[in-house]
Amino acid sequence: MIRIPRPVVPAAVCLTALALLTACTAGAATTSGGYAAGGGAGMQMPGQQAPMTLAMPQPITANPNDPAKSQIRAAKTFDLGLMLVDGTGYTIYRYDRDSSDPSRSNCTGACATKWIPVNVGGPAPIDVDPSLIGQLTRDDGSQQLTLAGWPLYHFTGDSEPADTSGQGAEQAWYPIAPDGKKITLTQDEWRQNAFGL
């Protein structure tokens, strides 16, 4: 039986073919303009705008030195009627465990980092009886604004103006009305007064 010898392909030829195959594969990944082909995730084609990033609302971080945070005014709201807000529209709260006569704050330490005292030093209150406005000296020496004797606070859990997410917290925190009373009930449940007038 005659054996026909098999052709032997030199290793150099194999390596050359492999290099050409790799180059072709790599070249297919880009177009002549240098942009990645295929439109995969994270790839930007010519003429396309970069994707827009939406900024989420951030919770309030009241700056005690911001005068707008210290200005209070009365505002009509959908659900709670007339209540106090600061100069940027954030809800003002009172704390049932404080004292109004004499004025005293029992929210200190960690409490005061969550419920931030409204400091004295802002513009004059708007639509509030000036005779009800006062102040107290806190344990740290800072001056806190009071209304009808009640110390006033911001709530860090409110993420935008007119939020009242602190209402009823610990069964002790409530938005405060212009006369100093706490607001516990919904006054316009069906939002008949759509513009808060």
C-alpha cells in the first residue's frame, strides 16, 4: 500500500494567517470615522447628544447662616390650610415636648441634626403678628426663633418646598400655624382651593 505524504504547512504560514484574521476582526469593530460600530451600550454615534442626567431632589440641609431659612411667613397650603414656611418655602415645625412658657427646646444632640432649629437673624416675618415672635438661647449658645413661645424647626426629611413629611412624627412634631398652634388635621382634603388662595 502506497502512503501519500500529507502536505506540511509551515508554522510561519499559520501565524501569518492568524495575524490577518485578528486584524480583520479588530477592524470590524470600528468604522472609518473612528466611532464604535454596532451602537452598543455606552457608545455615542456621530451627531448624537450625550445622554442627559436628571438631578434628583435633595433633602433640606438648612444652613443656620442663611437668612432665608430664618425668615418665616404664612402660606396657604392644599391640605393643611394656613401654616408657616421659611423664605424658601420649606415647612416650619413645632415640637410638643418643648415648652412655650417659658420657651425651652428639648430637641438637642442628634435630634437637632434631624430637626434643625430656625436661627434668629433673618428678615422680619411676613403675615405673622410681630408680638408673637421671640427667641431663646439654646444649650450651645445659639439663638433660636420662637412663635407664641414655641421653638421653631426645619425637618431634614422634607425634600422640597411645601413638603410636610414631618407631620405627626413621633406623635410630637407638627407644622405650626401663624398663631403658634399645631396643625394636626387636613383642612382641604379635596383640594377645592386649587391655588391655595
